[in-house]
Amino acid sequence: MTPVPVAPVAATAPPAPATTAWRGGWLQGLNYGGLGLPLAFVALPLYVVLPNHYAAEFGIPLATLGALLLGARLLDAMADPWIGRLVDGWFTVSAARVLMAAVIAAVVLALGFRGLFFPAVQGTEALLWWCGALLAVTYLSYSVLSVLHQAWGARLGGDEGQRARIVSWREGLALLGVLVASVLPSVAGLSVTGIVFTLLLATGVALLARAPRPRIEAAPATLPSLALPLRVPAFRRLLAVYLLNGVASAVPATLVLFFIRDRLQAPDFEPLFLASYFAAGALSMPLWVRLVARLGLAWAWAVGMVVAIVTFAWAALLGAGDVAAFTAVCVASGFALGADLTLPGALLTGVIQRAGHAQKLEGAYFGWWNFATKLNLALAAGIALPLLGVFGYSPGGQDEGALRALTLAYCILPCALKLGAAGLLWTLWLRKETRP
């Protein structure tokens, strides 16, 4: 891979001017953001459906399967910074090189998805080897496409409003992908789901080929350190806020089905709750983009954190049968989700611009960013589930003390973590950064 130049960090440098390629129309937004839909679509079956499929269809022990999945996910997370370096190298050659990499990764991802759910081997040992190898290949190809897509959007640059619009197209279509993926496997089966995913993925890559293209710059003589983004103070500060806020958001996501089934005793309303949450997140994004124009990215994100804190504090008061009230909680927390999906990524693009690394190291930054995202999910499960076990909760139980612990973990723990994230945002960011 050809080396990439590194400009000195300049914290006071103004943001890069808006790229002339991006004019903000809906067609450009669809062309760029379209790949986000199949990438989000495939994540739900891989992370949620696959473990149950191997346990129920092939009799793989859950403990063995859990260890296999954990190993594959750790490999995937650790590879993200290296993938970011590869992506930066492709962007120094040409947009055609980037698109070629996207096509290859998409083909591997589609074949890996098909092979995981319809294995060509039999027997427990052979299935474990098959699943482990295909998980590694599938996760890595997924990560290549994700980092490439994020870096492409960041390289389009622009002011705060433009950056928020670019991210909102990507994440809004991603939420649509989650909605479709939450319904299709149970309604149409895994075979149809695989065909639909392949078609959506091909469409997403084809749309990206028509999207506004970032500027391509030639590579110089020396390869920057993989850890260079971590040496940028603004990136470290933003990453600290993003990590704590991400854990705060991932904890209720990990526990929501337990809360619905045992605390609310409303399992029949799960589709309503989940659809309300994701739909509210997608529909809220234009509103957050408008708020950015008034408050700026960081202050708008702080507003989203406050909305989440108030919402989950209210949810702590709910009990069995409170279906309407919890639907309102899902809508309000989905509204806050729109801020979490739209604004941090746009802030990251600004950090890259001010550090003098625009058009050079976007892949490296998003490699570390995706590593943090996956670490959030692992930390959430590692904190919330053992905590519930300590207090005697087990799925299906109705002991009042255990249910109280479930409420504390689902509602109060995220509030405390969100409050800490808001404090970090104020201390590390809002007091140090001024709006351009």
C-alpha cells in the first residue's frame, strides 16, 4: 500500500470548505447513504438470529457457540484500525480502486452470509470449524464495507450542517435496514432473507458508484503510525465521550427484551415497541439536522443526552401492563437515538478537518471509531448481565427484588452513564471548543 502524508495537528485551523461535489439533494443523499441499509440489514441476522439458528437447527451447545462468537467478534474489533489504514491507502489511488474493493467485499459478505445459514458440512466439529472460518471472513468483509462507507462520507467534508446531513442519510437508511431485517426472517424465511440482502447489497454498491466522490490525493513517502489518530487530543476527548455514551445506549438495548417480557409482561407488543423505537430514530434525524443549524453539533448532542435521561427516568416508574406508556418511552428514546447516530460521526469529521488530516486519514479514524463501537456492545453486556445475576434476576422470574434490579439496570444505570457522558461532553468538549 502506498504511504499517506500526515499534516501537523492544527487545533485552531478552520474546517475544510464544503466540497463542491455535494449539493445536498435527496438523490445525492440516497446515492451515498444507500449502502447503509444492507449493512444494517445484515447485522441483525448475524448478531441475533445466527446463535439461535445454530443452537436450534444443529444442536450446537450454547457455551461452545458463545465462545466461538466472542472470538470472532474480538478478531473483528481488533482488525478495524488495520482496515482503516487499508482504506486510506485505497483512497490515495482512485475512487475506482475504492469501488473495486467495495465490490469484492460485498461479494465475500453475500457469500459468507449464505454459507453461515446454509452450511455445506455436517457434524458438530465440522460445523464449528465452518462457522468459525465463515464468521471471521464475513465479519471482516462487513467491516471493510463499513469503514470504507464512513470514510467516503467524511471525505466529502463541509460545515457542521452538511456533515450532519451526510451522516443522517447513512444512519437513517441504516435504521430502515434494521426495521426490514427485524421482520423479514420470521415472515419470509432465511433463504428469502439472503436473496433480499444480496440484492440490497448490490444496489447499495451501485448507488455508491453514483454518489458524490471525495477528492483523491496522491500518497507520499512515509506511512503514518496506526495510532496517529489517538495522538490527536480532540479525538481522544471525543472518543471518551463516545465510549461512555455508547455504553449508556447499549445497556438498555441489551436488556430491553427482558424488561418487556418480565417487568411489563407484554411480550406480544415487542414488534410495536421495537418498530416505534427505530421509526422514531429515523424520522428524528431531519429534526436533529435543523437543531444543529441553531445550536451546533455538540450542543445538539447534549440535548439528545438530556432527552434520553428524562425518558429512562420515567421508564423506571412503569410496571406490568403499561403498554401505552412504554410505547411513548420507545418513541422518546428513539428520538434521542437519532442524535446519537447523526451527531458524533459529524463531530468526528470536524476533528479530522481541524487536525489537518482531511483527505488523508479518514479510514484510520473510523477504524478506531468502529473499534470503540464494538467495545461499547461488549462492555454493556459485560456490565449489565453479570449485575443482574448478582441481584438474583433470571429470565422469566417474577421475584419482586429481581424485577427491581432489572428496572435499575434497564432504566437507572443508563441514566447514570448518560449523565456521566453529558458531564464529559461539557468538561472535555463544550468548554474547549467554539462553534466555527
